[in-house]
Amino acid sequence: MRFIPRAIESTVRSAVRAFPAVVVTGPRRAGKTTLLRRLFPRASYVLLEDPDTRARARADPRGLLEEVRLPALFDEIQNAPELFAYIRTRIDERPSRVGQWLFTGSQEAPLMHGVTESMAGRAAVLHLLPLSLEETDRVGLLSGGYPEALARPKARSLWFSSYIQTYLERDVRAIISVRDLATFRRFLALVASRHGQILNRTDLAAPLGVSVPTVSEWLHVLEITGQIILAPPYFENFGKRLVKSPKIYLMDAGLACHLLGITTQAELNRSPFRGALFEGFVASEILKRQVNQGRRKEIYHFRDQQGLKVDFLFPAAKGGLWMVECKASKTVQPAMAKPLQSLRRSMAARAPVRAAVVHEKSTTGPPIRALAPGVEALDAATFVRALSGKGARQQSARIAGSA
Ligand SMILES: Nc1ncnc2c1ncn2[C@@H]1O[C@H](COP(=O)(O)OP(=O)(O)O)[C@@H](O)[C@H]1O
Ligand SMILES: [Mg+2]
């Protein structure tokens, strides 16, 4: 597959102009190494997943660092976090030299810990997720966004199986000592079966015969390795009691389909998970847009005791708030706008709100944009373009005016 330019590139370029070090974290095989090697072809390259290099980094960190010509890319730095303390010393000798140290890592939290401890103010931390719809229209529910799953659709199932295997053996095992990887594998499948639901830890623990604290620990592993999305409830004091647990999704729709045994479009169309898969897909696109701009991941769901539900709320790039309802359908109806209109009313004037029903793209008939007063209908691709500030602007101004 030809190289697909990444939406995060300009953010990486600004980061290397401003900081001595740049860290790119994100799930395994999302494209971190490819991105940095392509942007910085002349940087030297140290792969810390290689056992010999890793041993060297532990035994003689100074020696290793002195040999490396700068700028340098240290790939999979989570294998040698002790290097940070030495790199910090080197940075502090010449703090004005920016863009010298590049890192990738596939675990967010342990790495971030090392970075905040040793590299505070010296490193920019960016997050790379699999490909988004903004980057290639090949991204979809069945394929997800991993470049390799997109490159060979026929070998997709095999690719996901081996991805899971490597993920368990490398990432999971590096963080926790799971005696029984088979149980963790079952846990992953169980999480997939809860895709789009309110997280219930007890409910996950029981079928596996593990404790609730173990489930919490395992969820944490999935979270710091970029495999799940937890969308907490949106809190603003509306004077109503709100549901407190997050909603859970697998980050990659393709991996979710694989774990759910959905391999063809026909199976997807009749799957009871279709709605949840579409919803999770929209959530991951929202997060991709946020992290590609160097912002933090931030997405909420809304559900109150009166039964008002809105799929997602998240901050708009230029201030204000997006409210989104997801419909795995090519047909939209004004009634679908009701929850958005109700929530909007109850939040009156607190923040400028842009509300949309996000739906599947229809190939027939003109797209409907103005669904109801103050609510747009956007197909997934148009929605993603709207997030990045491209297109759909004019229309929204008109809708806002009529609301
Ligand atoms: N932007 C891209 N366009 C096309 N293929 C890509 C792109 N980024 C990564 N790939 C492919 O995906 C695979 C995984 O990428 P890699 O950079 O090794 O991921 P990571 O370092 O995040 O584990 C590689 O086979 C690579 O060729
Ligand atoms: Mg890599």
C-alpha cells in the first residue's frame, strides 16, 4: 500500500520546532515508526524492542547514548524507560537545541510517567491512533483503521488474529503478569461483546471467574495501550441525577468486528452490534481528530434518569460543544433530532452548541443537512470533515441562524 499522509504530521513538525524531545505514543501498528522515519529520514534509529539493544540500554545507558548521532529516533522506548534520566541530562546541557530526541512507545501511561518525571517541559507528547476517515476513505467498520488491515482486505482476519496474539504477548505481558493469557484473550472478546454499553465491571468479572479489581486492572491495560475508549458521563449540574459509569468501546471497529466474529458486510448488516459498532466508529474518529491536533482525548456520553440520552458530547476545536447522535442508517428522520434538541434546551446558552445526527452515507438522493431546527444531519465522512473545519460550515451557520 502506498504511504498515506498522516493528519498528525503538521502537529509533529511544530512540536519538533518547539521542544528538545517529542514522544509519539499509541497502539501497536498504528504507524508511529513509519510516521517518524518518514518525517525524519536522516535521524539515526535505535530499536529498543531488539533484545540486544534493550540489554545494552540497561547495562550501559551512557555508552549507548554517546554512540548515537543526533537527531535520533528511539523506537519502542517503553522497553528502556531508564534512558530518560540520562537523556534529560543531555538535553539540559543544551536546552535550546530542539527536535533532537524522538521517541515512540506503545503504552501511554508508564511512558507518560517516565516523561513527566524526567522530561517535564522538555518533551512534547503526541498520540497516534490508527488511520482515520479524514486520512483515507478506505477506513470503515469492517476494516477499522490499521494500515495493514486496510492494505490486504482478504487477509484481514488473519492479520487481526496475529495482532491480538502479539498484543497479548508483548504489550499485555510487559505491563502485568497475567499467568493465563488465554483468559485475557477471553476478556478481550467479552469486552467486545459489551461494545457501546455502560461499563459494568462485575458483569465482566463473573463469566471469567476473576475478581472485580482484576477486571479494573485489565481495563486499565486496554486503556493505556490505546485499545479501548471509555466515554465518561457528561457532568454539568442540570439538577438531575446522572448515570455515573462510562460507556465502553473498542478503539478500532475492525478489531471489534473480528472479535465479534463479523467478517462480511452481510454479517455486519444483520448484526445486533451494528448500531454500537457505528457509534464506536464515530467515537474513534472524534478522538483521532483530537489527538491529531495535539489535544487530549475528551469525549462524554449523556444519559439522565428521565431517559434522555445523547451519544456523545465533546469540546469543539474553537470553543463550544458538539452534541452527536449516531445512527447506523442511511435514512435520517427529524424525530432523531429530538434528544439533541432537548439536551440543547436544558443547557441553554451555557456554551455555543453544534448538534448533529451522524449517519451512514447514502449513494442515492441529495444529502439532507438541516434535519430539524438547530440540528444537522451529517454522514460520517462529512462529519469528520466538519471536525477538521473543512466544509459543512456555511450550512451550519444557516442552521444556527434559524434555530
Ligand atoms: N501512513 C501509512 N501509510 C501506509 N502504510 C502505513 C502507514 N503507516 C504505517 N503503515 C504500515 O503499517 C504497518 C505498521 O506501521 P508501524 O509504523 O510499524 O506501526 P507502529 O510503529 O505504530 O507499530 C507497517 O507495515 C507500515 O508499512
Ligand atoms: Mg513501531
